[in-house]
Amino acid sequence: MRTDQRPEVAAADPSHIEAIVELAHRRRTDYRDHAPGFWDPAPDARERHRARVSRILADHSSGLALVARRGPALTGCLLAVLGPAPDVYAPGGHLAYIDDLWVEDPADWWASGSALLDEARPRLSALGAVRMVVEAGGHDSPKQAFLWRSGLALASESYQAPLR
């Protein structure tokens, strides 16, 4: 795949659901090795994710689903949901929580990842979000570097450990 060519980005539609679910499943499987127990998928993870994507597609006012493509090939996806900040903070409005931002090839963050974020920013703002919060695994250096170089600032880190 040529990752130097900027992909086309569009709003996801029901025909994209399976490709989004499979891409997210592959990336989450990669994450699992880095924090077993935390990133372990639920037995019905694909079905739950399929339902989540369907809900976002059905209610455009509550979130955003985008796909990046080169020809027929899906190169990345972005899913965001709008929600309030924790009540001890006052960012000035709703946050866009992006916990699904994936690219098919980690070498493609600059083309596909940039195209997705560039398209998402004005759309999320139009939905009323004042800030976006993007999830990245602690081990995912390519994604972290991409986000930092794209102007996002590290706001927090999470550490986890089993209790039993």
C-alpha cells in the first residue's frame, strides 16, 4: 500500500460497519499483548462494537464516524462520541471522545490519520464539541508521536494492575 498518497475521507455509512469492526478488532488484538487483562476483548466484542458503530451512524447528533479509503481499501477509521467533561472541569462545552482512531498500517498515520483528524475537527466543532480527547495505548509509539506532532497535548496517563 502506498502510504504517501492522501486517502479520501467520508462519513461512514452502514456498508462500512464490518470493515470498521474488523480493523478495530485487529488493532485491539495488538493492544492486548501490551496490557493483558486490561485490553482483553469481551467474548462478544465484535457484536458490541458493531452495535456501537450502528448507534453512532443512526444518531448523527451524538457522535461521528469517518472512514479513510484509497480506492476500495479501508485505510483507517475514526469514531467519536460527544459527552460532558467530568463535573470538576469546565472546558466550556462538550468533549469529543475519540477512542477509536485506527489506521490499517502504522506507517500510514501521517496520510490516513491526518486526513481523518482534519475532517473530524470541523465536524466535531459543528456538533458542539469544544475539545477532542483521543485514546492511545501506552505502548503505541507511532500513534502517540502522530498525535503529538498533530498538535494534541498529552493530558493524562492511566496505569492499571489486577486486584485479584
